[in-house]
Amino acid sequence: MTPLLSPQDHPIRVRRRSCLSLAAALCLTAGQALAQSRRLLRISTPAVPDDWHARMWTVLKEQLERTAPGQFEVQISLNAALFKQGAEPVAMARGNLEMTTLSAFDIAKLVPEFSLFTAGYVIRDPAHLLQVFNGPIGAELFQRVSEKLDITVLAPLYYGTRQLSLRELRKVNTPADLKGVKLRMPGSREWLFLGQALGATPTPLAFGEVYMGLRTGTIDAQDNPLPTLKSAKFYEVTKQITLTGHLVDVLFIGVSNKLWNGLSPEQKGKLKSAAQSAAAYNNEKRLADEKQLVDYFKSQGLSVTTPDLDAFRKTVQAAYLQSDYAKAWPKGLLERINATGK
Ligand code: KDO
């Protein structure tokens, strides 16, 4: 006997229902496939949210959403919340992180010639920095980074010119005036050497602890570019800025080769272009900030002084040239850097 059909089980409805569930199933599988084919891009940086090199990651994310919709899942983590400062390259090698900004100091640990860019008063200004890294010298060095760190550099960026900031007023004209000053540096050999070359007593401390260190007096001074002094609010616990301009500092937007090597040529092009846009955004904002921040800090009651730059340059350059670091600099590289842009 033919079973009685309830109104809901009418054959047309049944067929429509199964079509709908088939469509839903297809949608689900397509969705799952999309999710699987989406490349996870986890980004970690110690940068504070208001800093340009933190905001630039949103520029990268939004560009990728436009140019490669559904292909990347970008997760941005600021304030060293995911990995502590300097631990990013290891996290990338282990497959736990895909992107970050690397400093020359991070790279110098494995590629010794990079210590040339940790040395004070080598790079003349932001334009010189970008010419060096966007030209043949950059291409050669980035090849070494790929081999040694398994990271592809997508774009260099201008992090700013590092200046000293002190929690108390002090006459600082030459490196001798920094004798005994506890100058906070990030915690690696290369950073500490820079602090020492400046004539101070370098004290290692993570970026996230600098504000407190200045406030409580654990440290007497720190060095960072003016835009970071503002975004991380160090100026609130600083009485004096001394414009040593000792390091025209660079960061590199890097991606793990584990991710990079699995991308199609088209995806590589889009990711690289998004990284270049992010770097350009950072550079423009940072340069504009550096032009007007001295006035801002003065308006906040800080004393801004200019020391004897020749004295600083001579002392710091001599310290590097006499150090073991200089022994790792490939013959002729310093001369090529000096000749770039001239
Ligand atoms: C810092 O710790 O002083 C430093 O400026 C070092 C840079 O290489 C970079 O790590 C930077 O911090 C962070 O990105 C925070 O701005």
C-alpha cells in the first residue's frame, strides 16, 4: 500500500527539500575548500597600535582583501602579544608564524654582514637607506637572509632615525657625557654594543617594559625614533631628547619561505605588492611625523638638545671599525654603501 503522504512530504516538496540540502552541502564543501585554500598569514610585532609600522599591517590586509579576495586569512597581533620581540624568526622557522618585521639586529645573529646596518652613522639618511636596500646591495643581502633564516624579504621600510631620550635633564654634548648612563637597549649582543659605542652603560630591556623603566628609574635613557617616542608615549616619562641621530634604522617585512614557496606566482606578486604598499604608507607617515615632532615635544615641555654630532660620529664609527663586527663585513661592502646615491 502506498504510504500516505503528509502535506510536508508531497513529492515536489520532498524533491525541493533534497535539492536545497544538496545545495547546502555543496555550499558547505565549497566553503570548506575555500577555508582550506585560504593561506593563513599570522603577523606578530612588538609595535604599539598607534605606531605607523603597526597600522601598515592593516594596509597590507585591506589590499590583499581587494586584490586576492578569499585567498589569505590575515591575523595581526600587536604589542608582542603573540611572540616576544626578537623571537619571531624562530617562530617562523617552526611554522608558527608567517610574517613580521625583522630588524638588521635580528638578521645579524645569523647573517653576520648585517651588523653593518646595526652600526651607528653608516646610513646617511632615509633616502640613502631605501636606495641601498631597494638596489643591488639589498638583492644580494636578501638572498642570504632567505638561505640563512628561511625568510623572504618583501620590502624594506624606514623605521626612523634613532635619538636618545633621557628621564632627567643632563648635559650631553659628547659620548663622554653618557658615561654611567643606563641606556636601555633591546636584549641582544649587537644592540648592547651600539649602546656601549655611544659611551653609555647599555641595559637590556624588552620594548614593552621601557615606559615603566623610564618612569621608575630602572633605566636613565632609551633610544628610539621620534614617532615611536610619541606612539609608545615614552615622551611622558622623558625630560630631555638629545638628537644624536645615531642610527637611520631599517625594518624588513619578511614572510616565511614555508608559506612563500607554496604560493602561486600570481599570489606572490599580490602579497609583495601589498607589503610594498604597507611599507610606503609607513615611510610617508613616519617621515612627515619626524618633521614636526620636535616642535610637538617642545610644546609638551621637553628639552630638545643637539649634541656635537662630529664627536658622536667619530667615536661610534671608530668603535665599530675596531670591533669584531667589522671583520665580518665583506670586503668593499662599506665602500659600496657609501657610494650609493652619490
Ligand atoms: C626597540 O625595541 O627599541 C625597537 O625600536 C627595536 C626595533 O628593531 C623594533 O623591534 C621596534 O622596537 C619594535 O617594532 C617596536 O616599535
